Amino acid sequence: MLIKSNSQGFVHPITSDITPLAAYQSRRSMIRLMANGVAGAALASWAGREALAQAWAPPGKHAALASVKTAVVGGVTMEKVTDYKDVSTYNNFYEFGVDKADPVQYAQALPTSPWHVDIEGLVKKPGRFALEDLLKLSAQEERIYRLRCVEGWSMVIPWVGYSLSALIRKVEPLGSAKYVEFVTLADPKTMPGVRSQVLDWPYVEGLRLDEALHPLTLLAFGMYGEVLPKQSGAPLRLVVPWKYGFKSGKSLVKIRFTENQPKTAWNKAALHEYGFYSNVNPAVDHPRWSQDTERRIGEDGLFTKKRKTLLFNGYEAQVGQLYTGMDLKKYF
Amino acid sequence: MAGVPTQRWVARVNALCLHAWSKPLLFVLMLLPLVTLVAAVALDQLSANPAQALVRSTGDWTLRSLCLVLAVTPVRVGLHLPALARWRRLLGLFVYFYATLHLLTYSWLDMGFELNDIAHDIPKRPFILVGFTGYVVLAALALTSPSWVVRLMGGKNWRRLHQLVYVVAGLALLHFFWMRAGKNDFADVWLYTAIISLLLGWRLVRAVNFMKNKPMSL
């Protein structure tokens, strides 16, 4: 039987933990100070330091794209932003080749102006949107999202764009619309990878309508305060932060509203490996590797152990309710 | 058999291969890939994902050294350069060296030396099992490479054991093919398959010819 004596059962605070009497007694004046804004100013400088840790210099490589703060919950992670150099040179964009270094090398010849996006399918107002009109359709916001690649690496990227829902509401989906299909550019003349047989071109991705309407689902036009570089999906792309990166199609040319689940490029290539949902989930392994951990690009050292991957890439609080009652192992 | 080569350059190349400095030079040359990789890591020139780049390039260099060592005999016989035989063991040991680095980078950089995780990873990625099997065979060949082991084993047994390098070549290609299958990206796989098929095919043709020319013994 364990009998706790006085000395074992009670943990004494160390002296430094005890609030000095004077400080305790002056707490009211402290609160008053804060209310008066004096401490507020002090806090502001502290917050400023925090913001500084988040800041990055716009790389100065492309036209600036101004943005406002976002009100979307979960829209700005406080994690360290990945270097622009890594984000813009380590890309999966198979239209330009399967090597990570191919997109930055071969995408620069892609003409991105003029550009338009066709809205088709089950909507009241289908039509063709010019890029200039899409840019102005809603206020451009800055969103700092985690990006988790299905291959087991991740980045933190400050995107510029607005919730895709703004565009969806504008075109008024019909009641029969259940899914949204995203078709991306496949131009064999400017995209050398399209001549290969790696995937069935054009690259097609899809979301359930409620996923597409989620405020975190972003129609992005820029990153790091500038318009998107071509290797990252200029002039506009999708960003769905709680799904593996390949769900976020680049260089979009068509958005189609459908009743049936779209046949995505990766579903067609390997249905048993890449499901329609492809939500980030450490408990559901890729058939050929574990999804339990990830390497944060540019941050985790060569010999650092990989970090744990979070359910829905850490956006469970925001998107978990989309999948209530769903077997995530079956609908992977 | 072909006549005695009269070209002077063949004799010269052969003499160069026999030069006392030729082997140390080969040794340094074969270390260059490693030196380049280490320098690239130090200078942060190895893409945004240096760990993955290291695992892949050590694998590439294993395959390249394997092609080199398998080319020794065809080149030696085809070009009448008997001196090349001196290089074979060194090149073979470099195959094992880069394979060791490959295994080490995978288990360290990718898996953090977590044996438990590695054990769970292998059934999910059978191509790793294929690669590891090849590595075990290579280790047996490397361990039996010293001259005194050759003497101990006897030439016939040693030769038989070391013919397993052909099995290693097959396993290495399967390992590479399977790894690339995820992206349907087979261009490099076909290239290495073509090179190795050529080198092994040459041996097959030679063996068949040898059997044909040999008087039948009942």
C-alpha cells in the first residue's frame, strides 16, 4: 500500500513560481494599464515580432498581387513559411515532366495571357470568364496553408486568392449538381510532359460540391504577394489544404458541375492507390508507403526525424464535419 | 579465334591499364560521385529535398557501378585488353559501397533508423525487399572478395558464387522498375535494362558458342 507522507504527497512550488506580493497587489493597476492601451502598445510590438517571424520578402520575380487579411477560420497558419526558392523549384507538374526540377525549367514558355476559364455543366449561368474578371470577382486574400504531398513531404505556402465558393455562388449551381470537376491545361505545344503517356491528359481533378464550397478551398492567383509563377500553376489554380497536393489542379481552364463523381486523372491511372477523396490521413496508408509522417521541406534537417502527419493535414476542426459518419478507410 | 591484335593503340591502352597508377586513379574516379554528393549537400545544391535526392542518387550510382563491373569482361575480351581484369574486383567493391550508402540513406534519412517502422515499411513496399535481397547477395560477394578467401574456397566454388552478380543485376532492375512504376516513368528503367541485357546477352552468346565448339562428351 502506498502511503503518501507529507513530504511526498504535496509538491511545493519552487520559489521562482510564487508571484511576488507586490506584483500580486498591483495586478489591478496592470489590468487598468492594459485597458488604457499602454500595455496594448507594448503588446503590439510583441505581436509585431511574431508577425515578423511570419514575414517573407516578396521575391520580386513577378507582378505584385495585393491582398487583404482573411476572415476564414484556419486560413492563416502561424508556422514558418517555406522559402520561396524551395516552393518555386521543387514542383510536381507532370505536364512539364515528372522530375521535380522539370516544371521550373520548362514552364516558362507557357503563355498565360490571354486566359479564360469555362464554366460548364449543371449551373444556371454557364459561360467563359476572362482572367481579368476572375481576378476582380472577389477580394484577394492572403491564406497561409500547409501543403502535404502524397509523396510524404510538406511545405507552408502563403497563397493569394479567394474562396472558390465566391465563384460557385456567382454561377449558381443547379440542385442536381453534386460534384465539381476541374480541368487543367494540356497543350502539347508548350507542355513537353503532355507528349508522354504518364497520365491520361488533360489532368482532371474533382471535389464534392460541399467540399468545393468550403471556405478553405481556395482559388489562388498568387503566392508570396505576387502572381503565381508558371511552375506553380499560373495564372490560377486550386488549393485544397486538407487533401494531398495532387487534388489541387494547376493552370485551370474549365470548371464543370456534374451529378456524378468526376473521373480524375489519378483515379484513371491507379484507382487502388489514389482515391477520389485523398484526404490527408496518417491512418490510411498509401498502398506502397506509410502516410504517418512527413518531411517539412527546407525546415527539417537532413538527419531530423520526419514529423507526424495530422488528420486532414491539421484542418480537422474546420473540415471534419464534411465527413461525419464516413468510413475514411473505404473512401480514401 | 580472332587473330592477335596488331593495332598499336590496343597494346598502349593495355599498358596504361597495367600502369601502377591506373588502379589508384580508378579508385579516385569511383569516389567522385560520393564527393560530388557530399559537396552538393554542403552547398545546399541538392534540390529542396536533399534526403530524397541522396537516397535516389546513391541508388543510381549503385546501378551505374554495376553496369561498369559487368562491362569489364565483354570489353576485356572484345577489345583484347587483358589488363582490365585487374579492375574488376575494385569496381565490384564499389557496387557494394554505393549499395551500402543507398541502404544507409534509406534507413537513416528516410526511416530515422526506426527498425519498427522499417519492418512495417517493407511489406508495403515489396520493391524494398527486392533491393534488400540484392544487397545481401552483394554483401556475400564483397565478403568473399579477398584473395585468401578465393584460395580457401577454390576457384570453381568462388566463380559459381560470384555468378550471383547476374542475379543481383536482375534484382536491381526489378527494384528500380517497381520504384518507378508509381509514376509510369520508365525511360531510365529501359535504358539500364537495355545496357544490362546487352552485357548479359554477350555472355550468353559466348557460353552458347563455347558449348557448340566443345566436343561432345558422353
